[in-house]
Amino acid sequence: MRILLNELYHGNLYPDEEVIPNDPHYRLVSRKTSEAIEAWKVRHSEKEFNELEELLDLYNQTHGIQLASTFTHGFRLGAGIMVEVLTGQDELTHKLNNFPD
């Protein structure tokens, strides 16, 4: 059985790599994206395809930063809800929104 604090301490938690959406629409969109990229590769020059890959890499970096911020916000929100429930203090959610990412 994994003990989460031990896993966190040892650097073994990778939520961004472990989460795979089980929404059937995700798989469909993922497959269509792969097909579109392959079609682009066939129809365009190597230079144009490399430019597309660079653009997709930039998008993936932006998306990764957004996901990290969303994860942090969600974690803080969940922790804030737990603190409010356990202590009876109100308005922690508002305070959490003022923390930087």
C-alpha cells in the first residue's frame, strides 16, 4: 500500500503523468488529433511540419502551465473546504483565491 506522504517525500508522485481521462470523447478527440497531425505531415514539407511541431510544443508548454495552476488551485480549494468543515471558519475560499500560483 502506498503511503502518500512517503511517496511525496521521495518524489514519486506524478499526477500529470498518472491521470488519463476516461471520458470516451477524450479518446475520440485524441485519435482525431493524431490523424490530423499525420495528414499534415504527408501534405506539407518537412520545414512546414517542423514549424507545426514547434507550435504544438509551445501549446503543450502553455497547457502544462495552465494544468499546474489548475491543480494548485484545486488542491488549495479542497484543503480550504476541509479546513472550513473541520473548524467552522468561513470565507477561506475567498482568501485562497488571493494566493499566487
